[in-house]
Amino acid sequence: MHGRSHRGGLVSRRGWLGCLSLVLAVASLANAWASGEAPGLALTDTGYLRGNGASVMLYADSYSPIFFDQKNAALQIILHGRRIATNGSLRFSPTPEQWSRIPHLVRRWTDRAHGRLVAQLSYPAYHLDYHINVTPEPGGFRVSLDLDQPLPEAAVGRVGYNLEFLPSIYADQAYEVDGVVRGMLPRDPQGRMVADPPARGAPPLPWYVEQWRATRQHMVPRAFAAGHRVTLVPEDRLHRVSISSEDAEVRLYDGRNQAQNGWFVARSLVPPGKTTDAIVWHVQLASVPGWTRAPVIAHSQVGYAPRFPKVAVIELDPAGDAPKTASLLRLSAEGTFEKVYQAQVSTPQPWLRYAYATFDFSSTRQPGLYKIEYADQQTAPFRIADDVYDHTWQTSLDGFMAVQMDHVAVRDAYRVWHGVAHGDDARQAPPEVRSFDGYWMGAQTYSPFEPGEHVPGLDVGGWFDAGDFDNDVFDQLQTIRNLALSWSTFRPTWDELTVDEQARSVVMHQPDGIPDVVQQVEHGVLQTMAQIRAFGHPIMGIHASTLAQYTFIGDAASQTDGRIHDSRADGSGVDGSHAGAPDDRWAWTNYNASMDYSAIASLAAASAALKGWNDGLAQECLQSAIALWQREQAHPGPEVAGRFDQPSPSYQWAAALELMIATRGAEPYRQRVEALFPSVVQDMTDRGWTAVRALPYLAPAEAARFRKALEAWLPEMHKRMASTPFGVPPSAGGWGNAAQVARFGVAMYFLHHAFPDVVSPEPTLRAVNYLLGTHPVSGTSWIAGVGTVSTLHTYSNNRGDQGYIPGGMVPGYIVVKPDFPESVDDFGMLWFEHETTIGAATDWILAAQAAAAIAKETDAGASLNAAH
């Protein structure tokens, strides 16, 4: 019987209808192929299928070892320039979440003898092993699932082949089932839910996932449609997809019923008893004959400084017609844009799947409002002006960073961003537990508090780390250093916040006479000092104790009840500032030497920034930094991994450097800097640039040593930057590289400032212009709300509203392997492309301030000539 289900006449009639639909589908495929509208997929040399306007990858990307299901794995479809589908694999949930079970990839290969892609996978806990085969066929491809043995009993009726579709493309579009239009895919989730408790004998999930599922009563979405042939957006020639199943019906689900970052899902359950061709789908893809992707004119959405290089990068489809010239248009007094410059673009050069040409209009220096015109496209307007970078960082400081402030309420005129958050911080995390998002505790807690005991004094200062509400040690400490460096280098007196720590109140657009950057330094330091007072050392972080809280989106004040847990009260009991609900966040009190050294650097840098504004706190910061240094030097702490950070000698260098600067060259810090200096300057790619800040305190010979190391490194740097068309560090991992590029821009500024005859200002401006739009995929500024066209969908703590927090910087593009650069503008739920963090925001603040300083340099003309 091969697993076929026989349940009477109704099922039999449905089977005949399914066969008839499949015949019609094959006929449709044949017609499309005959008319030249089929994509014509074929194997590439790089291990995927590609045809006209379409690409199909199979496990070129897999699941994250840290974040698990990221919606970038398994079978993926790229159609007419968009990644429309992902996660094509065998799954135990109809609408998988980040922590749902994921298969283990054993291996993948290209079977050239049979012209197909093959992946071997396994669910070891179920002893479930299978292969996915993807084979081109007229109109699209065939995907088949072969099991090594029939489904185990615990998996029957629970495991199916899924394929997920991007909501921003398919919402508000029609769908067909067995040739009949059934409705429109909803803008917002509207489906019904049903309880799906675990099967008897099912292997357990991690404790926090089991707890989370039980809290939600094991609810999962119901299918809202089912049939043997499902077509999404039948009216759309660019994004139409049709799935025909040979046996099992195809069901449609809305994953957003279960999680705001869910996708639409097509799914077929694997029938019991069947192994070979347990599931067979024929997937037809839309194809527009001769389709080519429109050129993308990547440029700074803010504009350019008159006396410095101005280069747009044009991203081209190699199969398209590429005009040889581009034009610059200027807004005239009559209100029209007139052509003021025209030049040939450079010869397009290949990179990944596209080609790139440049349009250099550096000779244009007249201030004004401009557009670039190429082919049949015009960019949004941008400025050429001396002050073009002057107002690019403030929104990040008094917008994004203000909203991220923990333990206070934040108001902007009529709007309240959030109330006073986490007044119940925090309870001591238990020993020997491994939680989600990288948090863990060993056998030793390094804390005087008992597991579950309230730790007083932690409800002060600090920031929400990213799109969640965590307080992460390394990001917090580096953020303080970034802000302190901003103050010591650029002295930004910008003041548009009123911060009252005693009243736990922050009001935007209301100056209080204290520079905002100084107040942000103080806010971060208050949390660091609270940790040191409570535990004697900085800790890994303060983090939600359950997934129910961690996945929370909304007003931060509602993540917990704000009342200290009292185990003597029942779960709903309230007694003033205490309550029975154990929803307080956990303090993860792990201790290692790298955390200590990072805190030393942070506190020492902060002491200088706070001097003259809060002298008492400045002195306490410096004293604490010195005490931690003395302890680490006398009794080094353990070197164990943090959440994602490994122990590194760079932390000790940073601590010695900041203490030396804060104490104006005092011993023993200067001696330690001198000892580390030779090795640090040989690591110019990472931390070497920071050594320029030590030069005023060292012998003149060290400046010569630094210059020699710098001159030796520059050719390597230029070669690496030339590996992409944009002249900045490439995005090579699973997370976009925007913060890395910002840090590169900052590093090159300090090197230029110290050695202007060796390092030009151009790399810093190139990095800043990249972040403002001169990057792959689109010309969109990656700083939300900054620039004429900027990203307006970010993975921030208000993402449930499909919005953004002004001033947040997103990670930007990644490469969907092997060659597809992706940066989605109309959907903000991919954290690796969209998540805004405090570290990235303050990296941007520094880089933008550096660009503004460079734009005012008096010898800019010489710099421009040198850059050319």
C-alpha cells in the first residue's frame, strides 16, 4: 500500500481529484515550457540550480548553532531577485519557531550523474534518517523525500515536509487550491489554533522549550487551506509559485499565528509506512522571458562633502543591458532637476552573482541638492555640503540609545516609548543550568546570594542590549567605552534629553544642560557599578528566565510585574513592592578574567568622561577599575567562555590602555602598555589602531615602531578592501557586517589623525557612505530614519508593530550561499539582517562623528587628490 490512506469514498474521490489536478498541472507546465516562460533550471558549478530569474539552493546554508532556525536554511528559492522561500525540509511543527526541532545535516552534494541536488539529514533522537532530492523539470523542479526506514510511531502524523514563504511578498495576495481561488493571504494573522501536545514517547526538548510550549498549552496554527495543488499569487508573473503533490495533500498555514516572525508555510505530512518517495512535490515557478534585474544605484542617502570623493556603485545584472554613462542632476532655482554632469561609468566587474560599475562625480563640489540618473532610474535627492555628516549621529544618541535605557521611563512629547522597566531586578540564577540565547551557569555561581534570592541594587542603569530586553555584559561595557571615546575625542555637547536617574525618567527633546553622551555614559556605569557592589565583579548579564518573557514584544515595563518576588506569597499575591509571581529576571553571575578586564577598561574610560559632571561617580569608577586591576594581577580569574565571547588577551590591553590614559601615564599601567605594545601593533586589523592613543605617553621610538607596522599593514588592508566593489570589510558570516564596517571607519580615522601623511581620510568616509547606502542590494541607509531613504523595518523591541526605533543601525546584507547578497527592506524579522543593538548604534555614532570631523579638515583638497 506504500502508506496510502484509505478511509472510504470521500477520500477516494479526493484522490481522483488530486490525480486530475496533477494532470492539469503537468499540462500547465508543458504549456509554460512551450511558450518559453519556464525558468529552465540547471545545475551550476557552485552547487545549486539556476535558470531564468530563478535559483534553488539545497542546504547551502544550514541552521545556526546558537540561534537555530533563522529562516535561512534547507531548500531555498530565489525568484526574480528575491528570496521568496526557505526552510524546505522535514519538520515536526507545521509552523516552526526559532527553538523548534531542527534536523542535523549529515552531508550535501551535487549528483551530476542524475542532474540533481541531494542532502542527507537526520533526527538522531527519533532515529529518523532521510534524503531530500531536488531535480530540475520543465517549469520548475521536483523535490522528493526518501526515508531510510518508515516513520517511528512517535513521528506519525507529526512530521511533514515544509516550505516557508516570505509574508512581505505574499500577504494581501490571492491563493488557489486545486484550481479554485480560495481567498487572499491575510495582512495580519487570522487563523485558528489547536492544541498539539507531544506524542507519547517523544524525545524531550530543552527544558525551556518544554516550559514555553506548556505555557501556551501546546497551541499550533490550524491549516487554513488544503489540496493537492496549491498556487500562491496566481496573478503575479514575478512571484507565482505552484506546488503539486503526487500523494499527500498540501496544507497551508500562517506561522505568524504562533510568532510574529513566522512565515506562510506549505506542508505535507509524511504517510506512515512509506520510505521511497514518501513525499513528492512538483514546484512550478513564475518566469518572465528575458527578465533581468533592474540596476541598483548605491549611494549615500545623506550626501557628500564637497572636497572629498563622491562615488556611486551601480549593481548590475550581468545579463542585462548596461548603459555606458550616468548623469548627475542638480535642483535648479526653478524647482526642476537639471543635468550638470555626465560621465562614463567604469567597466562592470563581477562579484558574487552581479556586476558592479562605479560613477565618479568627485569633481562636482558646488553645494546643492542632487540626484543620480542611470538607465531609466533616478535616485532620491541628496546633498553636497560641508555639514553633510553633522546631523547623522544625533538620532542614534538621543533616539535609539534613549529608547534602549533600562530601569527608567522614556517619553517623547505625546508618546511614551516605555514605562519604568525591571524594577524587580534581579534574582540569582541557579547553578548548573544551560538556558537559551547563550546563557549558562556552571557549578559555581561566584555570588554570595542563594539561587532564586533577590539581589538588591541591580534595578538601575544599563540598556536593553538589542531587539530583546537583556543586559549583556560585553555589549554594555563596550558601549560605555564607545560613548566615553566619543566624548574624549569629539566633545559632542549635543543636549536634547532630560535624564533624571532619581526619578527614573527620561524625556526626549527637552535639554537639561548636560551633554547627552555624558548622561548615557553615566547610565551605563550605574549598572556596572551595581554589579560590582553586589558580586565583587561584573556578571555575564541579566536575562529573562523563561521563553515566555524572552519572546515578549512591547512596553518594557510589562515584561515583568516590577515587584520583587517573594516566595512566601502565592503566585498572584501582591504586597507593596513584593509579589508572588517569580517573573523577575535572572542575574547570571559567571565570572571570568576577560569580563573583569573589559569592566576595567570601561570604568577607566568613563571616569574621564564623567569628570566635571559627576565627580563622585567618576572617582568611584576609577577606584573600582584600579581595584579590579590589582585583583586580576595578583589573583587571575578563570578564563572560561562567555555567552558568545571567548577569552582574549585584547581585554587586558584595553584595560591597561584606559587606566594609563585615565591616570595620565601612571605606573604600573604604562609599564604594562609598553610590554604589550609590540604585539598589539602587529595586530592592526583588530586592535592595533587603539595603540595610537598610547603614543603620547610612550617614548618617541614607539611612534616610529607604530609607523613601520602601519606601513607594512596598509597594502594588506587595501587588498582586503578591494575584494568587494565597496572597499570595506566584506560580510562573510551569518550576520550582516554594518557594525564591523563602522568600526573599520573609526579605526581608519584614528590612524589618519595620528599619521595623516600615511593614511588618507577616504577609508573613513567610504565606510560611512557605505552604511548610508553605498552597499549591495539597495541604496537604502542602514541607519533607521537617517538619510532620504532609510530602513524602516528593524528587528527592534517594537518590531511587533512592523516599525523601527529611529537611529538604530541594522546589520545589513548577508550572502545566501553561495552567491546571493540579501538585504530585505520590506520585512524586519530577520535578526541577522535587521537587529539593532546598542553596540552597533554607538559604533555608528563614532564613525559619523569621525566623518563630520574629516569633512572640516583644511587640507581636504590634498586628500582628494591623494585618493585619486
